[in-house]
Amino acid sequence: MFSSLHTGCATIKALCLSHFFPATTKYVWAYTGMLYWAAMYLLHHYLIDVVGGMSLPPPSSAYSS
């Protein structure tokens, strides 16, 4: 499995922006969801790549806090 750097970076940015700017949470996650969809629709990544990319940043961000 090769996790998607597109979705990993988008996820970590969404986590950070949601944490520091709570008012933007729904917009940031909507953008992140569209990026997930676009990565699969444009055939840059398969579903398993997107799932891997979005599941790696939360544990690493919790560990670094």
C-alpha cells in the first residue's frame, strides 16, 4: 500500500486549520473531501491509497502534540 501524499497533506492541513481556526472547520473539511474525491476521480490514486493517506496524519499529529 502506498499512502497518498495528496490526501495526507490535505488531512494534516485540515486538522491544523480546524484546531487553530474553528470557524473554518466545515469549509476546510469540505475542501479536503473534494480533494479525496478528485484524487480518485482523476485516477491519481486508488481508494486504498486515499484511506492510507488520510489515516496516517491523525496519529502522527497526536503523537507530536
